[in-house]
Amino acid sequence: MRPKTLSLYVLTLLGLTAGCDAFGPAPSLSHAGVTSGCGPAGGPTVVLILSHRPIGSGQLITPYVDVEFTQNMT
């Protein structure tokens, strides 16, 4: 088996086990916040933030997820 193929299999296996919480429970994103944002062409947006730690007015600390909602005006 070629080294590249073997390393691809190993990386795939590690990714699958990490995605299935085989190394322990995944951290929950138990804190949420909503703020306004600036979208494409300067339009207003709503940003939903989910975080592992409490959300304040400072820089977000990973792990966190932010989702930006825009409105299409066409």
C-alpha cells in the first residue's frame, strides 16, 4: 500500500472517531447571544452566536459558532 493512501485512511479514521465522540463528549455550546452585523454591500444582518463560554462584549473564545442571517430584497 502506498504511504499516501495509508495516511489518507488513517486521517479518515481519526476524523470519523472524533466526529462520533469516541474521544469523549463534545463540548456543548450552551451559551447564546444575538447581535446586529453588517452583511454584503453594507446591508443589515442578524448574527446568532453559540458559545461554550459566556458571551460578553469582548473577543469570542473558541469553541464558538456564529451564523449570519441576511434578507434578500429582490
